[in-house]
Amino acid sequence: MPRVLLFIVILGIVLYLTIRMIQRRGDGGGGGTFGRRPVAPDDDPTFLRDLDSQLWEQQRREQQDDPPAS
């Protein structure tokens, strides 16, 4: 019985280390996308610039539509 437990522990360690090595190489077989950082829209400078431009345009339109109260 102790031999079986020792074998399971050693097998678990070997599998863990093997998976860690594969992940570090970035060679996970996932079509080349494994290990890459996902790209979010807020990481894209063009998206941020367009968003800022849209916000500025919207504020400008609101100011033109609402004349100052006198």
C-alpha cells in the first residue's frame, strides 16, 4: 500500500512539472494561441483614441443643443 501511494505522489509531481514546462515554452498545441495574453479593447491605443474622440463629440453636441439659461 505505501508503494502505491508513493507511486501516485511521484506520478503527480512528474505530471505537474511536465505541464509547467510545456506552458512556459508556450508550445501547448492550442494553435499557437496558448500562453498568449488576451487583447482587450482598452489595450488598443486606437480604440482609446476613438473612444475619447466620440466622448468629446458627444459633449460638444450637448453643449450646442443646450443654450445657457439666462
